[in-house]
Amino acid sequence: MMGLLQRLGATTLGITERIGRGHLFLLYVLGGFPSLLPRFGLVIKQIYASGVLSLLIIAVSGLFVGMVLALQGYNTLVDFGATESLGVVVALSLVRELGPVMGALLFAGRAGSALTAEIGLMKATEQLSAMEMMAVNPLHRVVAPRLLGGIIAMPLLAAIFSAVGIIGGYLVAVGLLGVDEGAFWSQMQAKVDLFDDVASGVIKSVVFGFVVTWIALFEGYDAVPTSEGVSRATTRTVVHASLAVLGLNFILTALMFGDD
Amino acid sequence: MMQSRSVQIWVGLFVIAGMAALLMLSIKVSNIRAFSNEQGYELNANFENIGGLKVRSPVTMAGVVVGRVSKIGFDSEIYEAVVTLNIDPRYDNLPEDTSASIFTSGLLGEQYIGLEAGGAENYLHDGDRIQLTQSAIVLEKLIGQFLVSQADK
């Protein structure tokens, strides 16, 4: 009985400690942001690694998600003779939800896991300790540019996801299903608002980019410095980042769209 | 150095692609309109009530799309809506007494303008006004009229 109680307490303390370490880690990394401005090349390299290299999977997924949305939406709307609203259905679901969320999930799988493995291996091969020996703060030199790169790349990826998805939906709706082209766009333009919908999607994706990159970097930095430890940390990154994105998405959606 | 140059170029392309996507979302998808590449000639028509007609709604003749609504305004002197239609230049032989009505596709669908040709010998030209118009049918009014007519019995 006491053993069970002790294990519960130890687990709770362990989790709290990790959360605390995570936030301290974030604080130190954010402290490195001002020193990034004169060396923006470091950030550009990270935007390349997490943004440009994720472009293909984001664009292809976006295209297919948009096409499927159009097909499925059509099947439902055709019963009501409201197939002109297909553009609204596709655009609103992509811009508000699927672009930021699917984009962030793919980002966690594609870029987040790579970040964790990279940082974890740097730690395992003692590159981070070597930097400290040379009086270079690895949190500022290695981690901070990656975090900023992720924050910049994610909203761009989400916007590309939504735009490609809408084009995919357009191709299926107008090309395949014969929805009127003008009605498709005009209904979309009438119902999608620049600030309520597009801007809140962008805000969402900035938040997701921040959270996913933060989790990925912390898991890598906190990993047990063995090959097994790094592999576990990589798995944890994908799982925790995906859960965080889905949970946060609910909160953000409730905040943004809850009252109307 | 070459390596970092190509990385920078790729990031530049990536940022441009992202910005282009945002621009498309804000201009093409949401309710800010900047570009319209419509060619053709314009006709005006006054309606007492346009219902749910929108800019870029289709203009049809015998069920075929011959143009789009390009502008919707309000004439505050006669309290009527002024709808500008952009007609495909291929259809430049609409008679002067063509009539325009606002129809609904399906019970709850999109509203569009249907044109019906008259028998006049002269054709409508750019900037002309369509004289014969019929307003949109507002469903609530129709239901109201039906209820009133039932109550009288």
C-alpha cells in the first residue's frame, strides 16, 4: 500500500519536475533571442531545415485533404441542393481548422522528430558540453535559432496547406463534380472573413509552431544521452506534440469562435 | 559558402510561397476583392429587392451562364438596388426589351439572374439599362402572403 503511494508520489514529482525544467529551458532559450538578430543566418538555416524540407509533405497532404473535403461535402450538400456552398465548406474547414492542425501534426512528425533526434544526438556525442567548454551557450547558439525557425516556418506551412487544399477542393468541385465556378468562389468570399477566419487560423498556427518546436527541442535536450534514450525522446516528441496541438486547438477554437 | 547560398535561396522561395498562400487566402478566399479579370460589356438593371444576390453571382440565359454580376449598388433617390451585369462579349445581340429576373437555384440555393430575350430589333449596348426586371422572391414574404390568404377563408 505504502509502496503504491510512494510510486504515485514519485511519478507526480517526476512529471512536475519535467514541466518545471521545460519552462526554465524555454526561459533560457527566449533569453537567447536578442542575440539572434545580428546572426539571422542561423535562423534561416533552421527555417530551411524545418520549413522548406517539410514543404512537399505539407503541399501533397493539403491537396488531398482539400480534394477529399470537396468530395465528401458534395455528397452531403447535394441532398439539399446546396452544392454551391461547397466552396464555403472547404475553405472554412481548411482555413479555420485543418490547415493549422493538420499542418502542425505533420510538422511535429516531419520536423519535430528531426529536431529532437538532432539535439539528442548532439547531447549524446557531447557536442553541447564541448560548446559550453568553449564558453558558447548551446541554448543560445543551437536551440534558440531552431525555436525561432519553427515559429516562423509553421504559419507559412499552414497557409500553404490551406491554399493548396482550397485549390484541390476547387479542382474536384468544379472540374469533377460540376459545381458552378463563380458560385464556388463568390459564396466562399461572402462567408470567409479575413479577420475572423484567416487571421485566427494564422494565430493558431503560430501558437502550434511555438509549442511543437518547444516540445521537440526540450525532449531532445532532456533526453537520456544514449541511442535508446534519443529514440524514446523522438517518439515522445511526436506523441506529446500531437496531443498538445489537439488540446490547444480546442482551447483556441473555444476562445476564438466560442461566442458566435 | 555555396551551400549556405542555396539554403538562403530556398528559404527565400519558401517565404514567398507562404506569403503567396496567405495573399491568396486573404484576396481570393476571403471577402476582400482586388482583382477581377472580367472582360465584356456591362448592363445595368434596377431591382426593388435583390434578396441574396451577390457579386459574381451567375447571369444566365436559357439556363446557360452568359455573364456575372459585377457590382451591386443602391440608388438612394428611387430606393432601388442597382445591379451591374458583366456579359460575355460573345453574346452582344441581346434585344433591347430583354427582361431580367432574380431566381433561386433550388429551394435554398444560390440566387442568380435569369435573362429572357424580347423581340425588339435593336440590341443592348455597354452601359444600357434593362427596363423590365422582376425582383427576388423573398420566402418569408411568400409564406406571410400564404398565411394571410389562408386566414381570410
